[in-house]
Amino acid sequence: MSMITDYIWIGSYDDVCDDTMLNAWRINHVMCCANELPLRAGFPYSKERIGYKVPIVDNMADEKTMDRFLEGAAKLNEWISQGNRVIVHCMAGMSRSVSVVITYLMVYKGWSFRTSHDLVRLRRWQTDIYPGFMRVLEEIKRNPRHNQV
């Protein structure tokens, strides 16, 4: 589990199953970015946490991918604006979750793609974004309609 900002962590599925660690960091919201992982009451989140799922398919960038990244970024912005601490995860915490956090930093913080990517990579050494997702992230930053918050 890697702290990206004071309110955002990126982790793996194993990380979100570790209540001790989540409690230690006072993380109360969990965003699942893995299409293949079920999101239902009590799994893998405790009753003290709120979960949200952005169903992103691993290593596949299609017409829905940009919408999913933007959906995740919008939910992150909502939660963080309310002062919540959030862990964003996929299976390994290397690509899908990283891409959603980078989208949030670009769209809601106004950062460049390079600055956003560099910060996440610095704090989450496991970062290994699928090349198709990189193209989507670059398009999000290029297209001004996505940057209206």
C-alpha cells in the first residue's frame, strides 16, 4: 500500500483485505478498479468502510475506458472534498488503480500528465501502466472537455 497524497493511497486487493493497515491509516473509503473482483456488502470491506466499484477490464482499452477513468476520478474528488481517506485498488495496484488516480490529479488538480505520473510512480514503485491506458490518459489531458470541473 502506497500513500500518494494525504487522502489517497494505491494498493492491491491484498492491501484492502488488511483491516489493521486500513485502520492504522484511518482509511474509510475503498475504490475497486478491477472488473473481475466482486463488490458486495462485507467483501472485502468492513462495515466501517464505504466501497465503490469502477469496473475496468485489465489490459484492455476500449471506448468505455476513458469514461471509467473519469468516473473514478469524479468519485475520488467527491470523497476527498468531504475529507475522506481513500484507497484505490485493482488486483495488483499497478495499472488500473494508478490510471484512475492519475486521471484525478490531471482533471481535478490541473496537473500535467507528466507531473501526475511522476508523483504516482515516485510513491508507488510498482507502477506499470498498460500502454493502452497510457494513450487514454494522454487523450484525457489533451481533450479540454474533460478538464472542466
